[in-house]
Amino acid sequence: QVQLVESGGGVVQPGGSLRLSCAASGFTFNTYAMHWVRQAPGKGLEWVAFIRYDGTNEYYADSVQGRFTISRDNSKNTLYLQMNSLRAEDTAVYYCAKDRYNGDAPFDYWGQGTLVTVSS
Amino acid sequence: EIVLSQSPGTLSLSPGERATLSCRASQSVSSSYLAWYQQKPGQAPRLLIYGASSRATGIPDRFSGSGSGTDFTLTISRLEPEDFAVYYCQQYGSSPRTFGQGTKLEIK
């Protein structure tokens, strides 16, 4: 069965960096686009970033453009999110999510999330 | 950016009743690329409906979606105890992908 397991969350000071990972299994990872979605405490869902199945295209929410970088290693079935210049408003649970196809599709599987707290 | 507005914010109903949740878009959602997700406390969201009206794998037929253009509806025909949760709509036809603010379905 499809499994997505995030890791790498934690507490970081404002201005700091963190790299999240998402280990995928149970499907052919290198044929599906992937996303990161976040949820601030007690708030709704916010899409963060998209990467094409082969890593050739990426898109970002305006709120993270220029600070976050999504990437993938298809040889390791792993998705990444490099987060730099972190701000208090980046505090959230970060989910990785599988695209149902390769763009223009809903997110059919989600990980359980990893909590990132930006605080001094 | 397409803004999605969900109503009501909170819906209080009893098991066995019918629930109707609304999602309105600020502009037309292309090709009815509209999805609904269910999220329970401490859990990740789960895909219920995609393409405005297609049920995802394993979703009971008491869940149905309808609508097109800017107005979409999620209907739960007969509420089961496990259906009480927060529901989000999402458009995936244009970037950035956007979610509605959610509707909390609570037990009356």
C-alpha cells in the first residue's frame, strides 16, 4: 500500500534552515508529481510546492517563493523540502502528498506530517 | 489566484441527517478540477471527491459531489458518527492550488 513518511521537522530559530524529507513506498515514485502542503496550528490547509515526476518543473506558493526549494531523488524514492530564512509564520505541520496523476490532479495520498516550529 | 469560500463555517447535525456543504470559487474552476477532503483531528486529510463528482477509492456512496463553474456542493446523505470532521474543498486546475478555509461538521 502507498506510504508517505515525513521526517526532519523540529524547532528552529527565525532566519534558520531546515530540510524535510518524505520517504515514499508502495507506488512507482518516479511516475508521479509530488507536493508539500502545510497547516499552521488550528488553521486550514495551504499548498506550498509542486514538483514534476522527473524533477524538471517546480512551482511554489508566493509565501515561500525564493526561500523554499522542493526536490526529489527518484533513485531513493524520496521527496525533499529545503526551507531557508524561516519565519514565525512558517510554523506548521508539513505534509507531503502524492499527485493523482502528474499535475492538474488532486492529492490522493498524504503522509502523517512533520511539525516545524520557528521560534526563538 | 482562485479564492475558495466554504459555507457554513460550522454545521451542527445529528447522525442520520443529511449534510450539505458549499464551496464557492472567485472565478470559474477549469474542467471542474475541484476536490473535497476530509480531515479528522490529528490526522492527515483524506481525498473524498475529485473532478467535482467522482468518488475516490474506498469512499462510501453516501458521499457525493456536484457543481461546476464557481459553485460546488458536497453532500453526505446520512451522517455516520465517523463523518464528523472538517471538510476542505480544493481547486487544482490552476496554480497556485488553493483550498477553502474548511467547514467543521460537528455533532448536534
